Amino acid sequence: MKIIKAGIIGGAGYTGGELIRLLLLHPFAELSFVQSTSNGGKAISEVHTDLLGETTLSFSENYSNDVDVLFLCGGHDAARKFLTENTLPAQMAVIDLSQDLRHQNNNSIADRTFIYGLPELNRDKIKTAKSIANPGCFATAIELALLPLAAAGKLNSGIHINATTGSTGAGQALSDTTHFSWRDSNMSVYKAFVHQHVKEITESLTSLQANFDNEILFIPQRGNFTRGILASIYLDCALDLAEATELYQTYYCSNPFIRISPTEIDIKQVINTNRCFLHLEKHGNKIFITSVIDNLLKGSSGQALQNMNLMFAFEETSGLQLKPSVF
């Protein structure tokens, strides 16, 4: 199998650190460089201390076009700026982990059109794409909980969502709501009903069920833990539990990272993995769905690597066969 060269733009944050870790262990990828404007010349292990002994690479101030795949891990608006200011080879694959190019009305720039990179929705398109917009973390957990119903035309009511994310979802820069003394032993709601991921969730669901036009009522929460997302979702559904379970198992039967659990699930089951676990219940005419992912892996860097595997015809699970940190 051919070894490909990979580069990272903006590798000093949480998602960049996880992507470095994954690429260093990938059997078919070689990490050529990691660019960081603020850390140029500094050893990667000085910033990502978990990588001590794993690599001797240092952050570079510049990037190179001599790679097969380039990951954009800068903050929001950074990808669009980078792609506007730099000319990349047409054959280079680009995977953007920001929100800059996820939406259908603004997914093109510099002769590139970005495919929405949720493999469980767009696997065939991803395989032939050169440019991928990696989904948001909340969006990933929520969409995976709802795609089978959308594909069957069963989204026939408003959708009620409560989802809680760990502190790494806010990024590495400190703010009033990311300091340990505030976040510890605390929870809070933010961006109720207006979170930016609602738009991409809506676009994904309507790509499968064109007539879906009901409200998505999303309440995001900040949790007092480091990583992971637990989303709980309910809506009207005429299917009984056995029918719904069969629908989900059939939809995800060829998807290696999705599991339907007959018992209640929790975040620790998926931390440090690229997995999504789903649990279904019926309560009267409501279907209740719980979805758990690691926001830094299936919700970000792991999914980006999964997309890379598909783009280069590697086994989809390459470099992603990770054991959860249960304790």
C-alpha cells in the first residue's frame, strides 16, 4: 500500500494535537509537517506533552505543497483566509476541520467545492472528492442519531434535542467559561435554539428527506468534563421499538464505527475512539434516541482521518482501531 504524505495547518490546538497523534500511528501516512504561527520552531511535544517520545518534529512557520493531503485545523474563518491567500496543487486533498465550508450555499472557494464529510451520509461522494468539510461535533452526534429516520421519511414532527459537550469543545484558548474554577462542578446552557450547527443538521436531514420542514429545537450545554458529547433526542414516531431498531441496524450495517446498543449508553464507552453509540427507546408515541461520541475524535480529528482513509482507498478503520478509556 502506498504511503501518503500529510501536513497540518494550525496544529497547536486540541484538534490539531489529536490529529498529530492519529497520523503518527497511521500505517499508510507520514506526517511531513505541522504548521503553527504562534509556535514556529518549538518542539511539538512541548505543546502537546502527551506526544513526548512519540515524535521529534517541531512546528514549522510555513507550509509545503509537497504533501498528498492537507488538514486545516485553524479557527473558524482561518480556512477560508488560507485558501484565498495560497494556491494549492489541484491534486492535493484538503480536509477542513472548521465550519467555514460546511454549508451548501458557501462550500466553494479557489476552484474547490467542499463535500460535507459525514461518511455515514456521503461515503460515495467522499471517496471521489478532493476537498472535504469536516462536520461539527454536535452536528455529528445529532445527525447520526437521526439519519435512519430521515432516510425512511419518518421525520414527521419537531425534533427536541438536549446535548452536553466537554470543555475541549470550546477550544484551547481560555475564556470565562473554560477556566477550571468556573467549569468544574458546574453546567450551563448556551446558544439555546440558535447554535450554529442547526444549519448543517437541517441540510443533512433534508438531503435524505426533502419534505422535512419541522423545527429543530436544540439546547446545547457545557459539561464539567473534558471530552465527549451526550445528545438526547425525542420526536413523534409511529414505529414500535422493534421496527425502529431494525431500521437503524439496517441503515448502519456497513458502517464500522456505529453501534446500536440495547442498553443505556454513556460517554466513557466512546472516549478515545472514533465510535458513535446509539440507544433507542419508545415512550408512547415518542421515540427517544441517545447518541454518544468523543467530540475530539468522531466529532473532529478521528472523522477527518476516516475521511482521508476513504479518499485514498485505505481500509476505513485504518489508524482508528482505538480502545475506549473506560476508567
